[in-house]
Amino acid sequence: MATSSRWAPLSVALFATFILAGCSGGSARRPAGAEAGTVVATDLAFQPTEVRALLNQPLMIRLDNKGKLLHDWTVEKIAVTAVKEEGSAAHSMGGHGSGAGTMMPGAGSMPGGMMGTGSQAGQFALHVAADAGQVATIEFTPTEAGTYVFYCTVPGHREAGMEGKLVVG
């Protein structure tokens, strides 16, 4: 009986720790209230190929490039606000965007309240690029439900199957 009473305070402490950790929401690991998802880019594939987001809720995409080539994560048209990039690599879009060889990053506004990044603000709503072995993030708030295609704009990558779906609901 002495053994079980000795473990009782420890059991209560562990239980309380798990309860408090569950209530914290993990906000210390990401910006205030932003849901987060990691998309791994390998040479000619994204994993996962489907990302889900909540309407009018901030979402952070962490592009983790495990490949040997530069890759990006791009959505052409989507209604979003509050776009923020971190660690994005500049690169030639190879004919994608508003002109061949256009360079990223930067920030701009799109018509209709949509936000875009880079000099392709009129072409791409969202774009983040990561050099081989690097990580870049983009945070945004989707403001219209729907299914949107994301893909890599590096020449030949989308055609080789490097695309997926962003589902906002």
C-alpha cells in the first residue's frame, strides 16, 4: 500500500501536465493562431499532394525542400489576405508569371482584395521558393472556399507531376 500512495502525486502531476499541454494549442510553435502544414518537395514530387485549410483562418505552409533542385509552391488564383513569406529563394520563373525570367520575391496587391507576392502579383496569389536542402514559409489567410491547384513553377516540374490541391473549407 505504501508503494501506490508514493506514486499517486506523480500520477496526478503527469495527468495535469498532459491536460495543460493539450489546452495550450501549441501556439508557441507557430504564429498566433495560424494552422501549420509542412509540404516536402523532392525532385519532381510534393508530399502531401493535398493540403486542407480553414476558411478565414491563418495558414502557414512550410516548404521543406529535400531535393537536389530548387522548388517552389505556387497557387495562381485564390482570394487571400495577410500574406507573409520567410526564407523564400529568388528564382527565374522560366516563362511562368508575368514574363519569362521574372524574379521573385517581393510583395504586392492583386485586384479584388487578393494579395500576391513578387512581381507576378497580377499572376500568382501565393508563391514561396526553397533552394535545395532549405526551408521557406508562407503564411496567408484564405478568404474564399474552394479547391485550388498548387504546383512548382520551375520549368518541367509541373509537367512531371509536381502539383497538388489546396482545399479551403
